[in-house]
Amino acid sequence: MIRITVTLPEPKDREGFDNHYFGTHLPLIKALPFVEEVTVNKVFESNNLEFTPYLIAQFSFKSKSMMEESLASSHGGQLYSDVENLMNFLSGPPRIVFSETLGN
């Protein structure tokens, strides 16, 4: 399983961010071809970080090739284009990690 984990910093405008993220950005993630599972978690406490995280979003694919095809699709292009809109609300860039599940 391939997982993309996006850690979003505390927004400058929580209400505007929440409206845009849950109303526009999250539906774009869910519309990606081959996406298996999408979860969004709100951070209530963190330790040893150089920034204050607000949300952690994760979405997964069965394989790296499916992820690559999905992100290269027109839906992936729409998702990447919307990151610029999301940045209007954030205090800094999202942190993105691409990982593979081991041993399961």
C-alpha cells in the first residue's frame, strides 16, 4: 500500500481554510482515480515539531504506479492547481510524505 501523508500547518484563517479544504480540496482528493482510502485528522497536540500542525490528511493507493497515474491525471492536475488556493489560508507550506506500508 502506498500512502501520501500531508501535514497542514495552522491556518491564518481557520474558517476560510476549513470552508475551502472541506468544500473544495477534499472532494478533489476523493475524486482521484485509484484512491483507496482518505482520512483527515485534526491535531489537538504535538511534540518536537518546528511548526504547529492543524490537519493531517492521508490517502492511499494499491501501488506506486497507480499513485503516479492518479497524480498525473486531469484530476491530479486539478488537485495540484488547488494547492495555490489553499496556500492563501496557510501560515506555511504543507509537509508531504510519500511512503510504502511494510510487512502487512
